[in-house]
Amino acid sequence: MKNKKGISLIVLVVTIIVIIILAGAVILSLTNNNPIEEANKARYSSDKTNVQTAISFFIGKLLVLNDGAKITITPGTLGDSGTATYTIGASGTPAKFSFGPGEAKDGKVGIPLPSYANGITTNWSIDANGNVSLSINNEKI
């Protein structure tokens, strides 16, 4: 009798089939649960929260400095950068929030907006209550 060494063809084929099944499961998992897209959505949501916090902090500061006077914000779309008008009190002079990269200029309050890679269309907007919203490539965050 001969002593057989090595692996049989059946064992080799079964091993290859198992590897193909596992590779298919991994590929399906990555395409259905894109971790990069999920990370970007989390970043956008975090950035929106940070901008909202900055606006809320500033509005609170205005309320304290002006003895609780009513602050009216004119709603509007900001795009990647822009300004939002606010008024303190019923007969107050309008002033502006300045949104966008860089520091505030011309006496405006500066609130920096995050910058994203080329090809990403952002649309920031603010409502009358000072709540910001963000759309990335026309998808609301």
C-alpha cells in the first residue's frame, strides 16, 4: 500500500467554495452598509449640531446683554456662506450673522461653516426661531 501525502481534490474544491461564499458575504455587507457614507452622515450631523450650538449661544448672549429683548431672525437660505439678519427688540436696527469660512468682518458676528470636499453641494438655511438645517447634495440631514 502506498502512503498518500497531500490534499485531495475534493477537499480543495470544498475549501475554495467556502472562501467564495465568505468573500461574497463580506462584499454584500460592505455594499449594503457603506461605512464611509455612514461616517460622512455622522460628520454632517455633528457639524449641523455645532453650528446650531454657536447660534444658540450667540442668541442667548444677545438676550442677556439686552435684558431679554425679543430677537427676530429673518429666515433664509445661506448656501455655503452668507448672512442671516436679526433684529433686537421691536424697533431695533437689523444686524447680521455672518456665515462662512474666515473671521467676521464689518461688525458682523462670525459663525464658521465647515468646508467639505469638492463636488459636495451644501445648502445651509436658518428659520425664524434660529434653527439651522443642512442639505448635502439635496439630501436633508
